[in-house]
Amino acid sequence: MRHVRFAAACAALALVVAACGNSRSSTPATTPTSAGGGAVPTTAGSSSNFGDAPLPCGPAKAGAANTASDTGVTASTITIATGDDRGFSQTPGLNKEMTEAVQDMAALCNQAGGINGRKIVVNFYDAAILQVQQAMAKACSGANFMLVGEGWALDSNQEETRLGCKLPAVPGYAVSATFANGPLMYQAVPVPANQAAIESAVELAKLVPSAITASATLAGNFSATQETADKVVASYPTFGFKFLPRSKVEYPITGQADWSTTVKQLQAIGAKFVYWSGECVNLRAAMRAARVIGYKPVWQTETNHYEAKCAASNSDGAMDGLYIRMVFTPFEDRTVDKAVNDYLTLIAQHGQRPTQLGMQATSSFLLWATAAQACGADLTRTCVLTNLANVHSWTGHGLHVTTDPGRNVAPTCGLLLQLEGTKYVRVSPKDPGKFECDSRSAVPVDTPAVRAAKIGADGRSHEFG
């Protein structure tokens, strides 16, 4: 174990339950939109850099002759697809910050000259969670070059369609095993289904050693949350966690009026550590119910709970002490991390609210643009995919821990935050701009979802051939 200086990535996971968090009030968009919105921003940071590396955008090289080289590529434009679940009626605006980040980065890139002189056009598709098949069908028929920075909660339902039309993806996140290990897909912050990134477990074993010997999970009755909890149960015992009999407790993903019965199940089995898989509104209700009955386990969850609205909702302190896993640098560290500062500056220029999911999409865009820029005038899907496969050290220009998109392996560094009142506080490591690393913390897992996805020796899902 060692402290590492934040060098140069849920995405995060972070975390693959990100799709179940971060709601915003907005009018759902249902038709494709072009890159950016309103005035084109002045460049965040310098005119040529984003974070600690050059922005992979600019005019064509002298003497280069761009042509219409592939689907979605003309001599002057590149059309990409992105999307979110903002039209889901129960949480309007769900994950729209991901699309906003892609649009903002496209506008920034276009201001710099595009990618080798080609301007980026962004088509938006709203999956509204339950309409992901329709959204993907539209993306497949929309003459799009690639998917970039999208985040759809039920991404397992898209895969047969996506692979049928051979549409490559550099997503903001992946939820299902089928997509997290899917062909023609590279993540800026990999969350492969057959590996768990559990640096958080390493740190918790040191911080709360007595609690982890009586562990349980509390997850929504939804594929995304269940698969995440299953990975925890399969991997955390590597570092001393012991899950009790009957420790897999479920709750309705839509919430419930009375949480006392649910938390009493955890109390009855003697759980001292509870891993939560879900979103903040339900967690707040569960932790409030636990406090009423005097039940005080250690709670841990994922990055989607690092969000201003979640922190603000803890004014009564019901969620105090909640541990949150991160692989991205927190916003509070912007003074020591240029990439975070550049992201926050860019989002503010558009009057948008920053979120960690927005940073995930930003890293995805930068990864895609870097691979596309390296193709030069002859821009093809094959060229970009080849370049992505050769990226083995990626930090999103300094947004997150070092990752290996090319091999699709889980990161081995991270940090823990705690929620205290309405503020997030660094716990491990405490120093701004740093992460903890342990080479043992990328743990192979074998879960029902992994087996169903038919992941082969190549690390890719073969569920659809």
C-alpha cells in the first residue's frame, strides 16, 4: 500500500450503480441535438490544454486531405451519438449531466478546430431507462460514427441491437456484464464484470476491522444494483469481510413508505457493516429508519452518492459517517488538480451543475477524441478501435486514477470519502490530490451475471455471438 500523487480516472466507477442516481429537473429531450448549447465557451484553462495534457483537437495538418472515410464521417464533420435516461418519469433529468459534458466538450473541441479539422456533431438519444432498445435502434440508424460518453441504466437490453449494427462505444459507464465486457467497447474507467475494484475494502478493513466480520448488503430489486452487490459479496472476503447468513437484503427500487422492517432485518442478523447499492433518496430513508430504532452499522456505498443534492439532503445528519468509494478526484481538490478545475470551469460557463458522472463522460470524450485524432485524415472505426486497444495508461488528463482501457481491467487505486453533515470529507488518504493503491485490489469475480454474459478467454462477452 502506498500514497500516490494524483498524476495525470466510475469512470469510477466508479461504480456501476451510477445509473440509479443523480436526478435533475428538466424537460426531457427526445430528438437529436447538435454539439453544445448557447455561446461556445472560452477554453477552460489554456487555449491548447485540458488538464495536464493537450486538448486532442485542432485544424487539419498541412497537406492532409480529409474525405468521407466511414459511417458518420465526412470531409468536414464527425457525427457521434450520446444519451442518458432523462425521460424516466420517476426521476426526470436522470444523468443528463453526462450528455451535457459531451456536448460541452464537443463545443470546446470545435472551437479549437475540431478533430483534424472535422467539426463534431452530437446526436442525443433518451433511453428513459425502459426504452433503451428503441434508443439504440435510433442510434444505429442515425449515421453515427461511434457512441461517446453515454450512460443507459439497462444497457444489457441494448447489446443485441448495438452489436447487430456494429456501433462501437466509449461509454460514460457500463452497468451490465454483457456491456461492461462487450465487444467494440472501451471504457475510460473500466468496470469489467469479471473483476471488482475494491481498494475501498482494503481501506475499510483498516478503518473498521471489527465491523467487517459481520457484513451484509442492502440492494434494490433491480439488475444494476443486484449485480453490484453480488460483486461485493464475491470480492470483499479477499480482505477479511465475512458476510452473514441471510445477509442479502433487498428493497423495492422505487422506494417504500416504511423502511423500519427492512433495516430491522439487518439488525436481526447482527450486521455491523452494510454495503448499500442504490441511490441517495432511498439510502437517506433507510439510514433515518435505522437511527430511529437505534441501529448504527457502518454503511458504505458508491460514487453516485457523491453529489451536491445528496449532501444537502443530510442536514439532519442521518447519513453521517457514510463511506463513499471514489476513483475520481473530488471537486473539493480543484485547487491542486487542473483537470478538475477545467471541468468545473467549463460546466459553469454553460450554467450547468457539475457531477462526478459528468467527469466520467468528460474522460470518455477525451479518450475517444485522442484515439480519433491519432487516425489523421483517414478516420475509420477500425482505426479508432485499434488505437483504443493500445491505451494502457489513462487518467482523463488528470481527472482520475490511472486506468487501462485497452485491457479493460479494473483500477487498483482509489480513495474514501465520508459524509459529515452537508459536506464530503476525505478519509483515506486525507491529503488532497492523492489516492491509495494496492495491486491486490483488482479481484477476479465469478457471479451469475458473469456466467450469463458468456465472458471468454479474451475477456469479452459472447452472449450475442
